[in-house]
Amino acid sequence: MTRLSIRAARLTVALVMALAPVAAEAQDGRLDLADGGDTAWLLGATLMAMLALPGLALFQSARVRQRNALSMLLQCCAIFANASVLWVVVGYTLAFGNVGNGWLGQGNAWMLIALGNVRDGTGVPESAFVLFEMVFAMFAPALIAGAAAERARFGWIVLFASLWSLVVLAPVMHWARGGGWLAQGVGTLDWSGGIMVHLSAGVSGLVVAVMLGPRKGIARGQGVVPHAPALGFGGTALLWIGWLGLSGGSALAASDDAAAAMIAMHVGVAGAALAWLAIERMTSGRPTLTGFGNGVMAGIAMLAPAAGYVSPGTALLLGLMGGVTCNLAWQFVRAKLPIDDALSVFAINGIGGALGAMLLAAAVSQTLGGVGYAEGMNPVAQLVAQSIGVVIVTMWSLVATVILALMASLAFPMRVSEDAEREGLDLASHGEKAWNFD
């Protein structure tokens, strides 16, 4: 070969190597190759899912009294930031570290120092998987702040949410999504957090509301007039969009499963919102924008465990049932129970997540257009598996919340002073005393 032809051959090889996908060597020496399309989709879905975070903050802030609106925003933002740090330090490895006994992930990924190039069982980099799952870890503890709204001390709620994210949420994520015993051993299904997010936060929110006691001046059956329904609608819209991202992203691939899950989530949420408005029209004479937001949240909780497993038609039916059931639970808790769950986290998220998980046992059937049962499963076996998941997560959330709430109260009092509660928690109206950590 001439010198010129040798140089041309070398240039051709270099160009081919530069343009070809790069195979990365995994921790165990294997060559793993991430799928570019799946990776791009998961990163896009994560950005969409992140909209649920400001959506939740606005949704909750708009439904409290004006004098407490900024405090509600600040609590949510602080919980989001703190949950992000804890997720990187130790939360991810507890939830998704190497599977050992099925109860907790092993410590191989603390501080994210030993991530694989590709997440096992997927075609996406583990770093992208970490980022996507972080949204769930940020969202769930902030839900609980809604149950404690208008009387929880800032220091206490942030510390409690931090402990809760590690002791309650991380193990449940491992059981349900990280290769743990609920998913692998029992066969419990949870597509995008109906059990691990909505049910666990709903139960814990109810416990926190009981331990804090009712707000001053709020009688049983009496609600608070939201100070900014239009702002709440903005939060509702962001929540809706964000959970489309969480639902589609839970497929972890740019596939038909992702599109089908997004359709199911969307139509289910729409059905739940319409059902809530219809009940409002029949019971109080007129539908409200706040009721529409409650219906959207009920639909999200209802479809979160099921979106990737059911047909759009079945999702619509689930959404309608969720809107009706959560509305009735909302009325019952407010009127009959001596519990002040300020933003109805249990009645909407807890009941919606549990009901969606239970009805999934039938909805997953291919007869109803679902994906069908796993090998060895049938409607009865799936119902048992779903029931075990719901009961175990409920009991774990209940017991652990009581212990963690008391532990956090050793550092900060659970409740603000009567003066702070009466005058409002916002900096604008109460000054720095509202944020006294003592």
C-alpha cells in the first residue's frame, strides 16, 4: 500500500470509531451499551416529571389561607431540596442498590460513587435512572406537608420529612421497584408509585394530622376557603403534565408501553376530574375550580399503580371510580372524623392509591385490554398480591410515622405557638418569629 492509502485507511477507521456508539465497560468487566433513544426519552420524561414539583407546591399553597401561603411554599421547597441531597447521599442506594435480602438495597451506590453504566434490566444509563427516580423521592414527602399545613413548625416538618424519606419511602421503593420482595416474591404491581408514593404518603399524612391535632378555629366539617383558586389551577396543570412524564418515563424505554401509559394516565385523570365536578354539582349546587384540582389529584393517585398495565378504556373507568370514591372519602373524613387532614392527603392520595392498586388485580386482565397476568398469576392471586402490598405499606407507614414524628419532636416542637398560628406563618405577616427553630 502507498503511504497515502495507509493514511486514508487510518482516517476512515478513526471516523468510524468516532461515529459509532461507544461501548462502556461495566463495573463487573462486561461491556454495556446504553440505548440512545431510550436514554433521550427518559431524560425528557424526567424534565417533564419535574414540573410536578412546583405544581405540588402551588397546588398546596393555593388551598391554605393567605396568611400561610408562603410558609406552605417554603416547606415544599425545603423538602424538595433536602430530599434531593439525601437521595444522592444514601437514599438511592437504600432503594435501588444491589439486591441482597430483598428488604433494602445494599450500600454499593452511596454518594453515587459506584454507578453502573447501564441500569440492570434496562437500556438506560444508571445516572439517568437515578435522576428519574429522584422525582418520586422529592414528591412523596412534600405531600405529607399538606396534611400538616397551617400549624406544623418549619424545622419539625423538614426534619420529619427527611427521616421519613429514608426510613419509610426508600425501603418501600426497594420492595416495589428495586427488585425487593414485594415485586419479586409476592408479585405486587405498582407502575408509577400508587402504593409507594400516594398510599404511603396518604397514610403518613393521616397519622401526622392526628398527632398534630386540628387547627385552631376549624370546626369538624368546616373547610378553609382557598385564597387563590386560579393559582391552584396553575399547580393542577403542572401536576397533570408532570405525572404524564412520571407515567411514561416509568416504562424506562421509548416504546409503546410509555405512550400507552401516558394515554391511560391522561384519560383517567380527566375522568376523575369530571366525576368530582359532577358530585360537587349534585351536592353543593355548583362545581368549583378547587374541586377540579382535587379530582385531578384523585385521578393521578388512582392511575399511578395501573397506568402501564391497563387499556385506555379501563383507565377511564378507573378514573371515574377514583373521582367518586375519593370525593366520598373526602366528605367522610371532613364531616365524621375528628381529624384535621388540612389538604385531604389521606382521602385523596391514600384512598386513591390503595383503590387503584386493588382494582388493578382485575384491570390487568387481557379480557379488559390489559397486558395480562404474569406467569403463575390469575385474578385471585393478583388480588392477594395487591392486598399484601397495600396492607404491608399501610402498616409500615403508620408505625414508622409515629416513631419518626416523636423523634423529630425531640429536636423541634411539632406545632407552632398559638400566636403564630393565629397570626399566620408567613414572613410577610409575622416576621422572623414564624421561623424560629427553637
